[in-house]
Amino acid sequence: MRADLVTHIPGGWAVQQFGGKAVLSANMLGTAVLCLLIPLTARATPALRAYALSAAFAMLGLCQGPLVPALMQMRRDWLPKGEGRPFALRLQALGHQIYMIINPLLPPFLALRFGWRSVPVAYAAAVAAFLAIWQRCASDRPVVAAEA
């Protein structure tokens, strides 16, 4: 079963209660921490290794579930109406396309060059860096709430 099926509704509730920025920030923090745990779980005893890795990836999947409702709410309430919204959506689409190009290429490169453990560590570092930028730049409240 996909984690999305059991996390979108609670994620939507969390967005309504705490706001999109808080839910996305928690998502990024959880993702970074869990990515760092993946190489550590591989050091478990051979009998527990598969269970530890499975649990880490399952928690990562559950952590990612609220991402979609939070993004939808942020798109609706945080992007300005008028000419600014299509521009922001195009930038978001461009970022997604860049991710779709880089994501299949980066993990094999990192794994071959630095070992497989470097892949989740690199992702954790990228998420933590984006989280720091996000905390600095993203508004706590919708900028267009009065227009909605």
C-alpha cells in the first residue's frame, strides 16, 4: 500500500491546523533526518538489517505523504493572483523538470564515486539546505488571504 493513501487526509488536516509552511518544514526536517538514518540502519546486525532498512523507508514514505496537501494549499493561498501566479507556477514546473533530469543521474554517480551511503546523505544535505532557505524566505501566512 502506498503511504499517500493513509497520509493525505491527515496531512490536509495538519495543513488546516498548522499551515502549509509548518507542514512542509516538518516534512523537510523529517526527510533529512530519515535520510541520515538510512546508512545507519544498514549497520544493524544482519538479522535486523532488512527490518531496519524497511522501517526507515516506511517512515520516510509516511513523512512524505502530507507533502501533496501542503503543496496544494500553498499554491492556492500563497501564490499571488494575477500575472505573478502563472510565473510562479512556471518556475515550480521548471524546478520539477530539472529534478526529473537530475534525480536519475545523481544517485548512480554518487554511489559509484563515493559509495551507496553517500546518496541518502547527499539528499539529506540538499533537503537541509533547502529547509534553511525555506525558513528564511517562505511567509508564515498567505499573502493573498484577503483576496481568496
